[in-house]
Amino acid sequence: MDKEIALEVTTQKRRKAVWVTLITIAGLILAVWVLRGYIKSSIDKAEITTAQVEIGNIENTINATGEVLPEFEEIITSPINASIKNALMDAGNKVNTGQSIITLDKSATQTEYEKLKFQLESKRNEISKLKLDLGKSFYDIQSNNDIKQLRISNLIDAVENAKRLYKAGGGTREGIEQAELNLKVAQLEKKQLENEIKNKQQTMRIEIKEAQIAAAIQENDLNELQRKLNLANIIATRKGVITYVNKNIGANIHEGETLARIADLSSFKVQGSISDNSLDDLHSGIPVIIRINDNQLRGHVTNVSPSIQNSIISFDIQLDDRSNKLLRPNMKVDVFLVTATHNKIMRVANGPAFKGSNLQDIFVVGNGKAQRRTVHIGLTNFDYVEVMDGVKPGDEIITSDMSGYKNSKEITIN
């Protein structure tokens, strides 16, 4: 007679079977994962890109952005307070030297000029009158001096006559003393008059000089106003393209306010910007590469802005070829600052296979297979990667993304 199997025994047997199954599956998965690197994988040749290791130079670069600007842009400002009468040009128009751009209403300044001109003429007449008045005063003093001299000569004769008369017994000692006293008084008066003449001469020179200086100041003001009136004919002083023009007809403008801008499109510069994290690598003179589509232009940093705005640093770039036909105003370009250069090293074209780490695994192609190698990476830029070891010139390296084969030692290329 059969015995009924206990429920606990049946449950234990089922649990044991489940555990054995799970352990078996886990073991198989682990075995596959371990053996995966040793199992030969394959890839189609059309799915990969390759490049040969070569000997050359490489430059380490930092990415930045830039904008192409005219190297020379003239800002034309209003030389006077006036109003805009007419705008003869639009932004974008080409202009030649001497061509009119804007007409200003300069009647108020013209009136002021005529007023200054009248004041200057009055000042010149005042100088002429002053010279006549001072000349007359000097002549009167000089005449008085001549009269004093005649009187002194007469008094000298009177003293001699008094002395002769005294010797002849017809005169007195008092008469001689009186004649000598009169002579001394006349001589002192003449000396006083001569001193007055000297002072008058100096006063004449000072007064005339002051009047001449005042007239010269007024003349300079008049000439400056005339110059401003001439400049108020807003014309192009050089050949170029108008990038801005104030077309607010009838608007009142103040002296120094911008009326137009003229750019010389025969030469350009680049204004770059970069994060302030790269401040230590940015300085004047550093080489720069400008990329326009697939073309490259070279230059160097000429000026670094001392201010930082929104964590961005601005800098100016002077191009070696400033008149390149690819350059256009306000064009956005990629800028690469060259921070280091290595010459005659092994390099390979950059690609997704290189992830930026100094120690990387790459695949070297040969005899229809790609073998994994570990190499040290040096400088990198947008074109090349420096490979420091593990390969030799002429080796062909897969440059496309191979992260899906990171556990494969060898790959067959179909």
C-alpha cells in the first residue's frame, strides 16, 4: 500500500529545482560575458571609418566663438547742434570719398558764426582805437618832456647869468641860489616825466597785448565754428559701405551724436569670446585658428578685454589674411585658441573613437582584422589626435565609435 508524500517534502523539492535552474542560468550568463572578449566578433567595412598614423605637427586648442567685423569702421558724429534735414543714403549702400550722406539744418550755427564774426571785427577796431589813443597820450607826454628840456636849458643859462652878474657886483648870492633851485626843480620834473614815459610805454604794450590776445581767442573760436560748419556737410571721408545712418528727418541732434557709420569691407578682424574659465590660457599674441565651413584662417590675439561680463571674456583677433573672400560682416565663426604645439609626432585624424581620456583602447586594422590596443593620448584638436605609443607610422586605426566592441580583443572586418 502506497504512502502519501508529505506536503513539506514536495515543496522543498520544488524549491531546490528552482534554485538549481537559476544558478545554471546565471552561470551560463557569466560564462558568455567572460568569453565574449575572446569570441571573435565581426563588423562590416562600410560601418567604420579609418585613418593612418602619420608623422606631423599638432596644436592643442581651446574652443571659442567669434564674429567677423570690419577692421576699420568710421563713426561720423554731428559737429554741431542741428536738425536732420535729409538722409541721402541708406544702410548697405556703397559710398565713395566725398559723397554726401546726410544734410543738416545748420542755420542756428550759421547765425552764431555771423555774430562771432561781427564781434571779432569790433575787437579789431577797438585795438586800432586803443593804439591811436595810446599813441596820442605818448606823443603828449613826449612833447611835455621836450618842453621840460627846453626849460632846463633856459634855467642853466639863467644860473650862468646870475653868477656873472654876481661877479660884476650887480647881483646877489640869493639870486644865484634861486636860479640853481629853479634848475634842480626842473631837472626833477623832467626825470619824473621820463619815468612816466617809460611806464606809459609798458602800459601801452600790455594793453595792446591783452586786446590782441582777446581778439586771437575770438578768432580761434570763429575758425573752430567755421570748421564745424564745414564738417556739418556730412560726407564720406573714405570709400566703403554704410552700416548705419540716422534717418530721423527733423530730429534735433546734439554735438557728438552719431549720424552714420562707414565700414571698409576690404579688410576684417574677428571679435572672439570665451568662458572666463580659460582666462589663464588667454593672452595677447596667442595664435588663433578661425574655421569657416571647411576652411581655416590663422591669426593672433591682439587685445584682451579687461572686463568680464556674464562670465564671458572678449578679445580681438588680427587675421593674417584680412581680405579673404570668405569673410563677411557679422559672420559667426568657430575660433580655436592654440595653447601648445608638438612637432614631428605620431598623429591620426580625430574621430568618435577618441573619448578624451589620456589612456584609451583603439583598434588597429591589418589583414582583414582589427586588434584592440591600449595607447597613451597626447595633444588633441578638432583635426588630429597625438598617439604617443602602441602604434607606428603607417598603421591604420579605426576612428569611428567602437564602444560596442569594448570587450572584444579582435574583430573580423567583412
